[in-house]
Amino acid sequence: MKKRLLVVLGICMATSPLCFAATPFDDSNVTPAGSKTSRSSDSSPKTVVGVIKNKIASNSSSAAAQRLNEWKGGKLAEAAFARLFGPFAQEASRSTGVPASIILAQAALESNWGASAMGSAKNLFGFKGTGPAGSVRMLTTEYIKGKKVKVYDNFRKYNTWTEGIIDHGKLISENPVYKNCMKYKKDPNAFALALQKAGYATDPNYAKKLILRMKNVNFYQYDIK
């Protein structure tokens, strides 16, 4: 986002009712055709958020949670990225139905493996708007009529990394725009294609990039069987 949750380059992705920001440092922009603004959750977390928060909180004393809480951001090796976020992607997947491999692939793509997570904003997915901890203004790259343009925009800021994961789960599982994606909870590759078809990102190769990351790092191993 774009997704795009930035060494400081984001890419805007939006769809109907919601707006989303995309990944800085990546050409998989996010401002879906016909979209109105940028990708971002415009309402406070409710049902899904509460469920995920409770589940993740239950692991707060674990070694995995401690490692994540201590991580200050920065580009990680692919395998290290998977180890750090895998357990939390699984928890989010159990509560929302969004494949853990999709969560990981989007986070990796949007943040360039953690390099562009907007520093203290803890924004892996490049969501735009105002988050639980406010916002940060960053330079982002968007695709407008097929052309790249750089603009400054506000991106959501989170108190913790898991808050961003919660936001992501809420966006995908609760937004009717992505209702068709949820039909492919057991087929991550098809889920990726459905996301692109739904207008999650303007990059015509967005789904391919997600699938490439899922295969190269075997993010599938974190999917709930």
C-alpha cells in the first residue's frame, strides 16, 4: 500500500468506501481505479479488532511477542521477517480468515521487508489517515492514470506492531469490497488475485508480487490448515 503498512515512500491504494496507502519503496501502488482517496480504516476497530487483540494479548509474555515488541524497525532478511511476524499473522488469520501467508506477503511487499515501516509509526501496511497514535506525514508514490507521481500524505501511526496487523485484518475481513476474497481463505494464490481484482492496488502486477513472496519464503507454512 504503495499498499502501502516506508523509508519514506508509500504508494497509495484505495477502493470504494475506504482509502488505503501503499508501500513505500515499491511499485505496487495502491489507489485503485475509481477509488476516492487512499487506503485507510476510517472507523475504530470493533468486533474483529477486539477478538484479534485479545488473542495477540494472550501471547504477550511469549518469546515471540517480546522479540516483536523490542524490534525497532529496519529491513530484515526474508526468513527473519517470517519468523518475527509469522506467529502474529497466524493469530490474525484464526480470527479473521485472511490467510496468514497473505498477511505476511502484503506486509513484506508494502514495507520492503520492514525497511519502510515508517519508523516510529509502526505502519507495516502503509495505511493512510490517523491511527491510534496519530499520524506521520510522508512522501508517497501513487499511480494516477498509469503514471507514477510523488505526493505527501498522512499515514496512520500505531502504538504497537500488532495494532497495524489488527487494522489490516479488519480492513480485509470487514470491508464488503473484499467479500469475494474471503471465498479463497484456503487458497492464498487465488486470494491474492481476488485482492487485485477488487481494486486493492493499482499495480497490475500486485498479485504476482504477493504470490512470488509467498512462494520464495514459503509463507504458506503459517497458514491454518
